[in-house]
Amino acid sequence: MYLPSHFEETRPEVLHQLVRNEPLGLLITTGADGPRADAIPFILDADPTTGKTTLRAHVARANPLWREARTDVPSLVVFQGPQAYISPSMYPTKAVHGKVVPTWNYVMVQARGTLRAIDDAAWLHAFVTRLTERHEAARPAPWAVSDAPADYIAPMLRAIVGIEIELTSLTGKWKVSQNRPAVDRDGVILGLREHAERSGDAQAAAMAALIPSGSAAG
């Protein structure tokens, strides 16, 4: 990933939070037929005692990914946060010198590590339970794995395999107009908020909240 220093985000707590907020990662590996990409919801676990960070998930048993998992082959998982088109018309400096062009703001985390498969029924049951509890927690009447008959869940678990990726690096890119003058940053915030109000674009609203305010800096 091309990563100018002014767009680099290194704070672990910020990187971890994005992964937890946007858990559907794009897992990129190399298989027998070359590069492959799988969209998979992950759980990130950071162990404060050991300092290790691990991504955990599960895939369909029919997916060849887990059979091709080897500890000597690196894996990459990309997590994408808010993103938005930035029009030159949002920059007040456009009226001063006109030397502005369009760009795209986005937030991204890239996780690298080695992948291993876990073909263990007890591990899978515990993991699926945990994954379900996490994503059902906000619902008025959360669904639980135990709501389904045991003789239905058992074959469902046999149809999946767990995966773990112990991370060797976690890199963040926050391209949120921080390279622009303060007045332009405020212009982008205003422009994105107005666009979000007109169109209902949640991505634009989320991006506006991430841009460092020029007013605050002043």
C-alpha cells in the first residue's frame, strides 16, 4: 500500500476500533490458481499480556481456502472504513487561486499474518456463539445459537472450518484531508455534511466526522 507519512495511522486502539466497527474484511491469499479474495466477517482479539493480535473467522468447508492454508504463506486482510468523493468546489482556496483538483478520502486498515485452519467442533461452536452474540446484541430480541435445534446446528458446524491469522503487522491509512489548509478542511466538512443531508449518504457523514477541523486547529 502506498502510504505517505501524513496519512499513516499507527495508534493500535484506533486501528483495532476500525476493524471492530467494520468487521467484514477482504482476505487476500495465494492459491493454486493465483491470488484470490474472500469477504469474511472477522473478530479481532488483542492480548495485552502477550502483545499478540489475532483475527478469527470461519469459512465454508467447501471453500478451498482452508485446505490451502500454510504457515509459510502470508495473508492480507483489508478492512475499509468511511470513504467519500471530495469535489474541488468544497475548497475555499478554489476561489483564491483555482489550483485544486478532485480527490477521494478513505480510511483503511491492512492486516498481515499467517493463516491456519481450525477443524474442531468445540472451537467452532464457541466461536459461532461468540460471533452471533456480538452481532445480535443490538437487536430488540437477539437470536442465539441455542434457539435452533441441536440436531440442526450440528451439521451446520460440520459445514464450516475455523481460521485464525496471528498478525505480524497492522497498518492504517487515514486519508482525511489532513494535508489540506485549515480553511479547506472546514470546507470539506461542510460540503460533506450538506451532501449527506441532501442525499442521505451515510459514508459522507461518517467521513465528515473524521476530518480534523481547521477551526479547532486555529
